[in-house]
Amino acid sequence: MSLFSVRKMFTGKTEKKVTVHDPYIYTVTLTYHGDADTRLKFNTEISRMTVDYDTTQYFQITRSDVRINDEDTSDYLASDLAAQCGNVLYPLQLQIGQHGSIQSILNHPAILQRWEEKKSRLKQYFTGPEAHSYIDATGDTLGQESSLLNAIRQDIFLSAFFQVQCAGNRDHFKTSYVLFPFEVPVVYDVIPTGNRMMNNLRQTGREEKGSGALEIKYTFHKIHGLIQSLQAQLDAARDKRVAQITLTASCINSDDHRIN
């Protein structure tokens, strides 16, 4: 009997072999339009992952510090606290469903370990009841995988990236984005157009229950098959509130990252 079989017989499971492939770097800009626009800029590294012989899609994500309106978040105490708490997520390893939905967090235990190592230092640096309350609330979200998963699904860039990457050849489908934080997602009826061979792809959609609209233009890299460039505009209205968001993302460590 092989060692592999013995281990499986006594433990009931074997350790999965995880391979993280070379990353592709995206420069991302998210603009929230309003009386005064708020623009977020950051770089994101996205790597395909192989987990044993599992054919499910897995990706690892890391993210640089976010600049808000071209200013470093460390210049502002509240923004710096949010950034320091958020950075514990990365690297983030996600399982992605057939049509781009974020299904689960592969490395949730590692995230919890990073948080345990970091939270006491955060409380020493960021003093006061409001800061400590924010840190505790972050710990509560991180501690429950379901709560953390819901928070990650509110990430506009990741939602758009994986929905587009995994859209497949569907003629018509529904997709959703969280345009109003911590509220029910906005659902769009989407029709894709364009030709994969010509790399002039587009999704256009109308809000299912409202007057909002969605338009996404994107290209794929001809070799590695990941998104090369993406440009999205999303808007919706709810209870006299309006959300208008522009997203651009471009891969900067492979060739031809222009939107046609």
C-alpha cells in the first residue's frame, strides 16, 4: 500500500497541492460620480491557481495601497485605518463559479491568522473608542467566512472582472453589482455583443427594476486568455439616490492593453 493511500485511510483526506501561477498586474481606476467625484486608484495582481486536479477556477489577488483623488490614504487617519484593516485580506484566494460568481475563500484560515497577528498593533497605533470599535467590527466580519464573502462581493472591480472573464458564450443573462454599499445588489439584464476573434467585446444592460444602465467594453489577451483591458459604466437609482460609477482596468505587464 502506498504512503498516499495510508495517509488517506487514517486522516480521511490528503493535503491539496496548490500552485499559484505568474501574476498579471492591472492598474485600476474607480470613479464614483456625484456633486464631487471620488476617484480611487490602485494596482491589483491576479494569478490563476491550480488546486490538485480540481477543474474549478481559482484565482489569487493582491492589491497595492489605494490612492484617493491622487492622495495617499495615510495622510488621513480614518482612511489609513480602513486601509490597514483591509490590507490583511491579501493575498486573497477565491473560488470562482461557472459564470463569474465569487463562491468561496480558499485561504480564510490564513487571513484569520494574519488578523490575529495585526489587530493588537492596530489598537496600539489607532487609539480611541471609535477606532477600536472599527477594528473590532472588522474582526467580526473577517471571523465569519459568510460575512467576509458578502463584503468581497461588493468589490466593483472584482465583480466586473470575474463576471466578464467567465461570462462564456451566453446570448443573454442577468448579473448584479452592489452599487449601494451594504444593500441589495442592482440586477441588470445583459446582452453581450462583439466577436472574440476580433477582440471587440461589449456588454450592455438595463436595470431589471429601474432605469439604470450598464455598459462594459473589454478585450482578452491573445495568449494567456485573461482580460487585457476593461472599461465599465454602471448607474442606478434607489430611494431618490443615484449611483454612477466608472471603472477602467488595464493589464500593464503584457502587450496590447488598449481598449478598441
